Amino acid sequence: MQLVRQGDPRAFETVYDRHGGAAFSLAYRMVGNRVVAEDVVQEAFLSIWRSRLRYESERGSVRSWVLGIVHHRTIDALRRNLTHDRRRTSAEGLEERQEAPERTDVEAARREEARSVRAALETLPDQQTKVIELAYFGGFTHTQIAEMLDMPIGTVKGRMRLGLEKLRRELSGRVGELAV
Amino acid sequence: MSIDQHDRFQEDIGAYLLSALEPAEQAAFEGHLAACPECRAELEELRLAADALPRSVEPFAAPQSLKRSLMETVREDAKPARRPLLERLFGGIRPQLVLAGAAALLIVAVLVGTQLGGGEGRKVVTAAVDRSRVPDATATLTLDKGAGQLRVTGMPHPRAGQVYEIWLKRGDQVQPGPLFNTDRSGNGTGAIPDDLGGVDAVLVTREKTGGAMKPSEAPIISARIS
């Protein structure tokens, strides 16, 4: 990241090559529409390029940092421009799904990592998985989720916290399966 | 801080990590976090789980057109500036006139933002920012039914022990408003639930955690609304 901080486009291109696929996959998973996902990822990477001095290595890996920015940008886009109903009923994304080919060891490792995290998620009680997925991937606030599921806000918040705690414990037992 | 208040904030940790808090709650939570080592420790533990969530996603190939378009912009950005922007735009005009023109443009931008930015009953104001202190920042104020929401991007995360504070300016009086923070990507939102009747401008300064009763510095953001 040192060269990126200094404004080197080639170094930035390397960052995109390493993390652009994961960023696009996350945005696409959240919005279900390739065009919107592309817009969000482009906006996120441009903000990374233009604010590159703000990356702090002690706060986590570059990948987590990049995906955190993409996640926030996607939520902004969802809450600003899109209705959740439209997103849910859009068939476009499903028609255009194009899985990344497993061409390299890195891609194979990423796919295995995804399987491992999903397996950890599957150990959570359904109610905890549901609130976590609605919030993280759906971009819904706890208030909206409480209304949707017809449950008290305190219950929603509690399930989010307990679910993350259980997921953390599950993942700590699978450290060897997670790519860096 | 009472134990009840602490417990209430502690219950918000999961929702905060999942970006599921309402903007005003998020600002309050971040204010608490700055002063609570116990909540910070739990947050960092649970962050490991939250950070793993995007890794559960099935990988999809990003289109090549996305990279081409992105890198074109990046390479254009990276070209050394031959002359300052104002000079390029207004070459040959005396600097004083350029600055006066720029000030007029800012006013026009605010007015255009005010008049064109809103939907029915809503008004969106583009705020002026102090580029010498927050060079990458942008800010917009959305006014709707007497309440306001200030959205910022490109703002640095406040230093430890600091928070952003909103001020409501009515004539010569400046009244403290809500506090807010920014996330790792420099985005933040401050919700202003009070009646904004009679408010001339919404200002932002950097203050100590917990906020101040009077601004300690000149505003870094200023949104004129009348």
C-alpha cells in the first residue's frame, strides 16, 4: 500500500486485481444487479484511490478495509437509490450470474474460504442468521428488521450480537481454512 | 455514565458492526465507544466475525469494462497538474477577480443545490467545506418536514477523544446540535431532529468527545439554508 499512498496507478491496479473480484461479488450479492454493482465498486475504488492516505494497517488487512468500504458504499446506494422490493424481485441479476472461473490457486482458496465461512454461518440458529443477513447483505436497519419480522428491537439487536459472538467462536476453530 | 446506559450501548455492538443502527444511534454509540474500553474490546472481538461475512460470498467475475473505466480515471488523476485548476479555468484573469468569481460560483452552487436538489417538500443544500482542513470532504444537508440530515463523505476519522459536532446558527446565536462520527471510509451522517425553523445555517466543528456548548474553532462545514 506504500506505493498506492504515493499515488502510483500501477500499485493501485494491483490492489484492484487482488480485491476487485471480491468487491464486485459482495456488491453484486447485496444489490443483485450487475450495473448497480459495477457503479458501486467503481465509486468505492475511486474513493480508495483518492483517500489512500487513510488506510491504517493496524486496523486490519487491506482486503477487510476494501470490503468494508464497498459494504458501506453499497448500503448507501441501497438506502439512497433503490427500493428493497425492486431489488428482491429483479430477475436481471439471476440471468446474468457468471461465476468466476477457478483458474488459480488463489481463486480456489477464496472459493474454499467462502464455503468455510458459510459452513460456520450455518451453525447459527436460524433467527440469528436471518437478522445478520438482513442487516449485512440486505442493508436494512434494525428498526426495519424488527418491523419485518414483527419482533421487538431489543430482540433483533440481541440476536445480532449473539450471532456474531457465535460466529466468531466458530471461525476461531477454522482458522486454517481461511485465506489471508 | 450509568450501568443501564452502558448496557444499552453494549447491546448495540452487533448492530453497529452490521451497519444496522440508525444514524443518530450510530453517532451516540461512537461517542460512547470513545470513552468505554470494555465496549471497544468486545467490538474488536466481534469485528473478526463481521469482517468474515463478505468472505462468505460466492465469487463472481467482475467485468473487464469496470477495470478499464476505473483505471482510465485513476491514470487521469495521477497526471501531474500543469497549472492550478483556477488558473487553467481562468487563465489571464487577475487572481482577485478569480477568487471573487469562485465565491460567486459557490453561492450559485448553494442556490442551485437548494432549488434543484429536493423532491416534493424536500430540499437538498450543498454545503461549503474548508478545503484547507478537510480537503476531500463533501457535505449535503437534506431538509424534510422541519428536520435535517447532514451527510458527509471524505472526512477524516476524528482523532482519539474528538467528535464532529453540528451547530444550528440563528442570527448571532449558535446552538449545539447532535454529534456524529465518520466510518473508516470517511462517511458520516448527523440527524437533526429539532425544528429547523429560523435556522440560517448548519455548521460543523471538531470538538472533544461528548461535545461542547460553544464551538472551539471556525466551522469546517457550513450549509446555508436561508
